[in-house]
Amino acid sequence: MTNNGFFGPKKTITLKVLRYKPGAIDPPRYDTFRVEANAVTTVLDALEEIKATQDSSLLYRHSCHPASCGTCGMRVNGREQLGCVARLLEQGSDVVVVEPLASAPLIADLVVDMTPFAERFAPAGMRLVRESEFNPEAETPVGVETFTRYEDCIECNICLSACPVANTNPAFIGPAGLAAAYRALVTGERSPAEVFAYVDHDDGVWRCHSAMECSAVCPSNVDPGHKIMALRRELVTYKVKRFFKRG
Amino acid sequence: MRSIEEKRRSGIWIWQAVTGVLLVILLSLHMIVHHFVVEGGLRTYEQVLAYIGNPLVVVIEIVFLIVVTFHAMLGVRAILFDLPLTERQKTLVTRALTAVGLVVGAWGIFLALWLFRMARMA
Amino acid sequence: MATQFHVVVIGGGSTGAALVHDLTLRGLKVTLVERGELTSGTAGRHHGLLHSGGRYAVNDQESAIECIEENQILRKIAPGSFEENDGLFVAITDEDVAYLDKFLAGCEACHIPTRVLTAEQVKRLEPHINPQVKLGVQVPDATMDCWRLPMRFFATAKRNGADIRPYTEVIGMLRTAGIVTGVRVRSHVTGKEYDIKADIVVNATGAWAEKVSEMAGARVPVKPTPGVMVAVRGRWCNMVINRLNKPSDGDIIVPQRGLSVIGTTSWTVEDPDRLGLPEDHVRLMFEKGGELIPAVRHAPMRAAWSAARPLIAEGGAQEGRALPRTFKCFDHKVRDVVEGLVTISGGKGTTMRAMAEATANVVCDKLGIDAPCRTKEVVLLPYWAYYQ
Amino acid sequence: MAVPIQHKSPAARAVQAWFNPLKRSAGFLAFVLMRITGIGLVVYLLIHMVVIGNLLRGPAGWDSLIQTMKSPWVLALDVVLIAGILIHMLNGLRVTIIGLGFGTQSHKGIFWTLMAVAVLLLAYSAWLVFTK
């Protein structure tokens, strides 16, 4: 990875972008564009260049650019990445295929509907940004320094697209939501009873088959796979304890 | 924290794990005894009968059969539940797999007991 | 209200977001169109600094006062959307130290609370700071979520009945006898073109304001003034670090989530769609940022990008940093004898709500509606409510 | 939603991903192997139950069946079966352990180690099958 902004020589890259417009480009097809890229050019940069100079009807989601908002999740050469930090010359081929995320309904081109994701995620009650960070004079929740920063989750939907189960079963809560539920459990934001009521069913924490692909593609180091496993351990412990108490 | 809709509690994964661990032990026994203890493996009718004549073996085989069937049906259920099934379809799947499991189990137990009887009679 | 007037807002950035929220609360029927994804222009890609106003307290006190007022209001109406970690203006050189008195006087004049810290205190609070640091001044800066904050306005407006249409580009103005009566749009989802009628059209397109107002034969003196920002991995500071001096290149480092964002530079472009990313500016960020926190020079780069400020250059040859950072609302009836079109531009992310209030006041005046602004009190919904 | 949902990705295509580890990482490969071997073993279990039903036919029926089973082709299938069992068993242990939150950070290393063990055990089993 180019570290500190050395642009290097330019190279021409061909992008094959999935196009879909209900009623107009239907069924979907791939359009081919050519762009000049240097070492720091990202897939998002390339799409913006295409939109500005080659095809103004190209649609994609994006906002912030430094991988902080999570809107530009897409599949680049078959792997889920954030377009804003996926560098074109690091995709391993001169022809780069760009497709929308797999696990959400497609609206047009690279734009997917985030509604199902929000429905699964919101109940976990994830607060987006902790009100205080590492400022030692500011109050932080006790013990929170020892956890990975769950706020790192940028709700980008990438983990669901990479998850083999979320792709076939839309009822599955999915990695991001389960990781958020685990966070709510360990930070004490929610009671164990509440969290377990949310995740303890066939479409919840038990649906995961530990492919760990969510952790492999997560652009924000949330490691949802690890959190799902940890959540399951808490739940198993809870169930075993309850079993013996009753017995 | 509200659930998307009321879902039935489930901990079936635990059973899958428990039966899986049991199977590691039982299958090892099954394989070793069947194929490696007897020189050339358990092959002829006589050998099978002699083996099954041991009451302990019958018990082990039946336990093995029950555990492996349970584990297999849970596995199939886990795969089918990865599909977008309605609650009704889920119930149907569970019932159908229970039925298949019961048939396989009954058939296997019948076979073991019948062979045990044959061995005792011989 | 007996008659419900219909306002069309062009531009789904932070101003548009706050404006649909404001107008909807005042009981108007509002449609917002945005050619791409919401906040895909300047709004989403600024450095994420909720200004205390300290940065402008010496040279541009009107902006500074707007900032500190809005800073307090936004914290109240959007709890949880900020990392409330404060900001620190640090003096590295003797020249910086000499700026202290002017800075403190400016902050006092603008009612920005300050706390002067010794070099030792600064180093204790900020272990990675340049060890040459002479002193620091703590101010109530914060880090905001550039995408989710505007989305909370959208979510609340949508819940209250606003019609928000992303992926819908304005391709022309509907005009009857010189009066703007609506917009013609193209949906990029279906490729279809159609008209939206309106009693008033508001142009809230920021750096694109000139392009859009030209469609109605009106003029806005907006200069797209991009700046480069560089995000490096790791939080190298606890507070937002500013250089204690007059605004310059690469003098802010904003800790945001797991990143530190160094900004920014300033130049002018004609086309806000083609900002480019000058390599020397990116290098400059590492160099200048390194004067504040040496470690960022060697931190791995996560991203580098440009964002266009929509600065207003009213009569005069001013450019870049000399331009005021405040906002302006133009009624084109007054300026260009074009009735039915209002443009809001200038300003910054921190003052989005105030910009919306000013614009909504103009809109209501024109329509003869007497409805008070309620956006100072109404607490916003979480952003994901937009998707429910 | 201002924009209606018009298109859903077909479920059939998503199901294919269960068996396609291309461009994915080790954990996904483990998942694919687990699924394939699992389905295979269920099918084998059912066939096995039918086959041993031949014991009911007495010594004549059974011994002739066994004779055909000694062909190298069937023995090769036996090795495939053993491979499936080893992969499924060792992976199953791994999934159980990490599924309870232990060793999740080193799940890839555990996977490759266990697969190496599976290969060794398979080689030994194959030698036994073909020589004894």
C-alpha cells in the first residue's frame, strides 16, 4: 500500500460496472469504462470521474471518502470493499469489475436499499459515536477502554453481503446486528434478557455457521465473527446456568 | 431491544455440537472395530454375526445410530433453515426431518436386534 | 393551515437536510431533489469538525459567533452524533505564542469559552503532540459525523412528511412569465423526466449554486473553493488539534473514529464536479500536520480527497482564505428580478441549521406565512429512521 | 422509500455461493467443505442403512455383495468417504470450539492445522484400505 501519498505513474484501467435501471436497463448488464489511475486513485474516484465525464446517469452511493460513513460498500472484483479506500491499482487486474452489494435489494446501478439492514441493525440499539473519546478528562463508561471500539462499525452492510447465510436468508439478523447486540450486552446498555430475546432464535445467533467472512471483509476492524461467537458463548453459559438452577 | 417479530427461542446448535462431539468418540469406535480390529475388516456374514452377538456391541451400535441420525437431521435442518422459509415451512421441515429420522432409527434398531437374535440362535 | 404551499429544495446536502426539516416543521409541503446519494457533495466529505468558532475568532467574527451558537444548539438537538472531545489550539513557535492575546480577545468577544494550558498540561493531555509545544488553548470544538448528522435531519423531516428524492437531477426550471414555477427533473433510477410544480424553489446546492441558478437566468457569486484532506490510520490526538495562528494550510487534525484527518488547503476551481487531487497538496498535509503531531508523517494513509467549499465572493477580487466563511441567502426577485427562486450558499457544516432557519424565514416571508422556527428545540431522530 | 424496490437478487444465485469459496478466505472454505461433506455424509448414511439391510438376506446374499465391494473402485469410494468424515469431523470440532468463542482470532491457523492432520490421517487410512 502506498503509504504517504506518493502517486506514482499513471495506468489505464478498465472498469466493468454493473448497470441496472428498472424498466430501462432491465435485465442488468455490464458497461465498460476506461480511467487513468495512479497509486492513490480509488474505485470511488474512478466512478466520480466516470460520472463527471462519461456517463452522468451512473448511480452509486457515497459520502465521506475516508471510510467513516460506510455508504460506498460495493463488490470490487467479487470482494466486498468500500469504494473510497479500495485502490484501483491494488485490485490485481487491469479489468476491474464493480458490482452492488449482494445481500440487499437493488435499486439501480450500484445503489442498494439499506432498509432491510437498518431494520436488523437498529433494534440492537447501537449508539453511533461515543460521546467522549480518549480525552482523559472526559468521562468514559467504566471498562470500555478494554473493548474494541464497537463504534468502529460504520453500518456499511458489507458483512451481510459477504455472509453466505445473510445472502440466502433475509430474516437472519446478520453479523453487524449481532455484533451490536453483543456490544449492548457487554457494555450493560441492555440487560441479558433483552439481548437474548433479540438473538436467541433460529434467525439469530444460531444461524451463523462461522464462515467468518464478515470479519475477513470488514473495512473497520469490527471483527463481527468474533463477536457472534462470543455472544453465543454468553448465551450458552446463560442457558446452562438456567438449566441447572431450574433442575 | 425489540425483536423484529416474535421468534421462538432455539438452542439447537448446542445439540448439534454435543452430538457432534459424541460422534467423534462413537464413530472412532465404530470404524476401528468394524474395519481395523478384525484382520481384513469385518466382511463376511459370519464375522458380522459374531460381532453383533455381543450385547455391549448392540448397545453401542444403537446409541451410535441414534446419535448419528439426530446429528444428520439437525444438519439438514440447519442447511434448509438458511433458506428464506416461512414459519409454516419451518415447522413442516422440522416435522418431515423428524419423520425421516424416526424411520431411519427404527429401521436400524430393528436390523440390529434382528441380527442379534440371529447371532444368539446360531 | 388552510393552504399548504409547496416548496422544492434542490440539493441534498447538510443545508438541504436542515431546510426540509425546518420547512416541514413550519407546516409546509416540501419536496427535496438530489442528483446523487444524499450528502454526496460537500456535506459528507468535510473534515468532520464541529467548530467552536475559535478558528474564525480573530479574522471573521460573524462566522465565529454563528459557530459557537450553532455548536451549542446542535449538541442539544442531535445528542450522540458528536465525539465531545473539545479542541486545542497549540502554539509551536514564538510567532504562535504572540498570536495568543489576539486569539483570546477574539474568543472573548465571540463568547467562546477558553482555557489556557501550559506546555506540560498539553503534553499530558496529548502525548503525541510536537514536544516543542509552548502552550495550548482548549475550546469546545467537537468531532461530528459528516454523514449521519445530516441524515438525522432527513430522517426527522421524512417522518414528518417531507418527500425526499435522491438520484433525481434538476435539468431545467419551469418558468411562466419570468416566474419560477417548478423544476424539470430526470430520475436516474428510471431514466424518466418529469415536472415538479412549486410555489417556491430553493437552490441549496452549495458549490453547484451558480450552475443551478443559471437555469433560471439568475446569478450567484459562489466560488467553489476546494481543500484537500488526508486521513491517516490511528487516533493521534484526543482533542481536535488546531494551530494557534491565523487559518492556513494543514493546520487542523481531527480525530474521527479510528482515524486522524489532516486538513486542509485552499484553491479555486470553475467546475465543482472536477476538483482533482493535487499531489503536492497531499504531501503538504503530511508535512504541515507533522508540525503539530510528528507521528502523522509516518502514519499509513487511509484516504486523500478534495471537497469544494461554497464560498461567496460578493463584489471584489477576493479569493480563498480571504473570503468570509459566513452564509448568505439570496432572494432572486431582489437580485435578478427572477421571482420564485431563493438561493442559500456559503456557510459550513457547523452552521447548517442556522442557514436553514434564515432560508426558511425568507421563504415564509415570501409566501406570507407566519410560522416560527422550531429547529432549535426539536431533538432529531436517529439516522437509521430514514430507512424505516 | 421514495424509490421503490424493483429488483431482488435471485435466491438460486445466492445458494451457489454456499459452494463457491473463490475470492473468499479460509473460514469460508471451511464452511464450504463442511456443507459439502455434511450433505455427502447424510446421503451416505441413507445408502449405508439400505445396504446393510442386505444382511437380512442371509449369508449367501451378503457375502456376494461384499465380494463386489472389494473392487478397487469401491475401495476408492471408501477413501473418499473417509476423507469426508475426517474433514467434517475435524472441522466440526473447530466450529464447536470457535463457536463457543474460543480461539476465534486464530481460526484460520486452526483450520489449516486440522486439515493437515486430516491429510495425514487420510493417507494412513488409504494405505490400510488398499493393503489390508
